Amino acid sequence: MFGRFKWRAAASWLLVAALAFSLIGCKDSGTKTDEEASPTDSNSLAAINSVTDSTAAPVPTGKAQAVRPFSDNMYGTWNYSVGGGKVPDLSKYPYIRGSFLTFRWSQLEPQDGKFNWTLFDSAVAKYADAGLYLQLMVWVGPDTPDWVYAKGVPKVTTNNEKNEALGRHLGWVYPYYLDEKYEVYFHRLIQEVAAHIDTLPPRSRKAIVSMQTAEGTTGDEGPYKGIVKDNKYSISDSDWLAFKQRAWELWYSQYKGKSPPIKLLINQGNDGQYEEWLNEHMPDIWRKVGHVGHGYQLNSEQEQLALFGDKLNNPLPNGEYVRFRSEVADLDLAKWFTEAPIWNSYWLNLFNLHFGTDILQWNLISDKYEFSEAGFEFYNKYAGFKDPSKAPGAFIALRDGLDAADTWRFPEDKYGQAEQRNQERFVNIAKDFAEFGAKQEDPKGGVGGTMAQRRTEGMNDVGWTMVDGNYERYLTQIDPLGTSQGYWRVGPLDQPYGRFARGFDKDGGKTAMYFDLNDRFYNDATPKEGRQATLRVVYYDKGNGKWALKFDAAGDPGKVAMTVRNTDSGRWKEQTVVVKDAKLSNGGQRGADLTLEYISGDNTLFHMVELTR
């Protein structure tokens, strides 16, 4: 997700080694005067390796704030804060479990070797007191202190003076990252932050669970936004990778073995271009996955799943799991999202559960849009559970994904040539399912790359190699296309469920849907009399349909758990039942554990089947 100039790498490592020796072997705990801390020769090794000063946050005075307990589960819904801003109102957003705090290098080290930790310490403390777990990151690149340039590190400008879509990157100036002095200052920063974290009060220290690396522009994988104006400051992929690898190895050495643990998190690139090296050198680090937080129903989702599949749900040899964070940013600028924010916030949470994202960081939780609280709560319920035997439940959110890359389902002689840029093919597929609610509102945007799709002008129901079936954890539908009909845009926008659905098709002979519970969900022998389970079904109450939920019970593989007659309210409803004799050993028809069965009347549409312990 490489060759390099060996003389530059060797020189950089010699300078870094000198710095490390100076910091470890020569650091004075006393406070230095400005004269002592600022050697006159700014380009000398003595200047670069000068003793650092630190200013800690003042001891709080006055009335103490109420301290909120930490959640038992750190994984789930998080929010975002630059520079330790206002703590989210947890009375309004109680589902927020953690925060991603970013600081600027220029804030922490305003003068060469003189660190000011006031903002850092106070921000960490107030979030910790709110009971929020923390991931930290220190921005470098455009947030490099002015004194670094005064020391002779070249300034770099690019042609990307403003991102018109976001109104950002205006006037950004970057350091030339490959300058030897810059790399030493940068590495010193990494070491100083890691050392300072260990001096924090116990509660603040406990709150910090992860540190994300930042090597260039914010937390993105590249050095610059845009193209450099002076070509001598261009950086090849191989040189940039070597620069990042040296920093990663330093970060890894600083955080490995900390107690309580702080996991290093690295952005391995949206295309996974760094995965091979990371797997070889530091396989236990956490990962940032970009695309899955940008939206759902986006092109290339299958490639993302294939890239991370082994690590998403399987433990490392030491029994730990690699954890994944993604961020939801700028969707308030996306018309497809704001068209139905309750639907889309809910289904984005479901998609990330399906993918295996452990932490979904929302940058836009506010009063501006009405989001689905049910989506956040449901995400928190399942986030972080990788072992089915320890998960609180199993669910399946019913959905049909129209994948234009699938030439078996959508042959070229009927729908057009199977190419991602072929808008006509996408539109033809949507038209074929229009009677069930499918649309392609922005055909041009629908064929773009994943990043470009963040800005589509409307919701699209046809994609290219996106997830083409249900969103699920530990509960799978048996033969979904052969036993049910997909639906899109069902019911009112003020309920979260209707973006997708599946239903019966009595005229087409699709009168039963079958579901298989993961065989590892119960890892002990089933008692002879069965076990207790809670079964939940969310359905669209339209028409006069009558249907039943059956389960594989002790002594009866097709026992009825509930029978429901719809009342034509035009609203989504749910039914829940507790059974005490569940066997769930694939004894039902087609080897099912659970079955939705049509009885009479109109076809019924369903959103979800869920089983909890």
C-alpha cells in the first residue's frame, strides 16, 4: 500500500542515534534558562540534541468535576476533537465511548526543545474525567513549529492552496521531510510525547488506549496535499516509505510494552500499500481503514474486505485481535447522506459491524442533523466482538446489493458491458428493480472511485464490487436470492430501517427465509432440554400478511416462536420472544436454525433477525 537513497537513510539514522543517546543518557531534570536551552549554532548536532524543557499542566484548583466511570467496552462509537476542545455532551450523546484527540506539534513544542504540556494534560484529564477512552495523535507536516524552519529546514508549498469541496488546506506550508535535521526534530517529538504520557496521573493514563502515527499531512498517508511547486522537494514513493518506516519503528519501540497498554495505530493506506511490511515487522499494531467510514454501498468494498479479511476476525498467535478504526467525516457535505440522515447513519453503523470495524469515529455528531440513536446503540452492542462464542448475540440486516461487476447475475448481453465506468449498465440494472424501489439517482457519481463517491448527489442502489448481500454478524441467510426478494427505500424516513429490506414473494414461490447461526456461537454442548435465547424480528407492518418465526428446538426442529398478523400501519415494528428450549443445531429445513415463514395474505418485508443469549 522500494528502493531508496542509502546515503540519506544512513545519515538520518546516525543523527537519530545521536539524539536518542543524548535524550536517554544526558537529560537533566532541572529547568534550563532560555540561554542554556538555545545554543547559538542552530545547525550543529549540539543544537539538535539540546536538552528539552517541559511545562506541565497546572494542578486544578477549586471544585472538582464529577468523574464518570469508563465503559466496560472501549470499542464502539467515538467522536473527534482537535486540540482537546469541548467534551461532548454525554447527556445528549450517551453512546459516545471515546474520543480521538489531535494536537499540533507547534502547540506542544513552541520553541526548540521547550515543551509546553499544559493543553495536552488538561485536555486528556477532562476527557478522562468524562469517562471517555482516548486515542491521541500529534499533527506534524503543516503543523510544524516555525522554529524548525528557522533552523534551516526548507519550506514547501504546493498547488493545492484550497480544497474547494471542503474549504481546507488554504495556505498550508510543509517541511521538506527528507531534510536530515527535520527527521531528528520529528523523532525527538515522538520520544518526548511517549515519555510524557508515562508521567500523567493514573486516570488520565488509563484513558489512553491508542496512539495514531502522523508522518505527513494530518493522519493521511501522503506527505503533501497537491503537487509541490519546486520539484526538488518532490518525494518518491520509495523515499517516503523509508521515511515512514523509520518513524514507525521508533514509535513501535516507544509504545511496545507500556502498562497499561497503548496500542500503536497506523494508517496503512486505503489501498493497503503498507500492509506487507507492517505484517512482517509489527503485525500486532492497530489499523486505520479509511473507506469504510466514508460511506456504505460504495464501490470496491469487496476488495477492502479481502485485503483485511484474515485480520478482521481472526486472532494473532498470541490470542490478541488486530483492531480497526475508521472515521466518518464530512458527510454533512454529501447530498446522498443528508437526503436521509436517519437511514444513512444507521446503515453506515451496520455496514461497519459487518466489516469488523472496532471503533467508528464520528466527526459530525451534532444537532445539525437527526441521526439514528438506534444505530449508535446497536453498533456499541456488537463492536469489538470477534469471537462468536463471546459475542452478546448474532444478527442479520436483510439487504440485496446490486453489484454491476456480477456478470452471472447481470449478463452483459442484457445490461451492457461490465465496466466500472459504464453508467448505462448501472442504470439498466436499477431499472430492472425499480418496482422494488431501486434507483440510481446519480449515475455519474455511481461509477467513480470510492473517495469520489463521498460526494455523490443522491443515493445509488447499484455499485461496483460493493458488498452484494446482507450485513451480518454470526447469522447467515441460506440462499438469499433463491428464497427472498430484495427491496429498497421502504417506509418512513423517520425510522432507520428502510434503506434496504428483503421480503416474501408468494407468487414467485419465495415463501420462507432460512438462517444459519454460526456453529461457534455456542461452544459448549447443548443441554438436552435446549437453552434460553431471545429472538427479535424487525418487520414492515404493511398490508394484511401473516407470518411466523420458527426455530430449531429440542424435540422439534421447526417449532413456532411467534406468529404475527400485520395491521397495515405503514410503520416498521419489532417483535421479541424468549424461548427456553433452543437447540439451534441446524435441524430445520435446509439446515436452518431460524426460519421466517409466509402463512397468508400480502408479502411481508423484513429488516432484521437477531438472536441474543
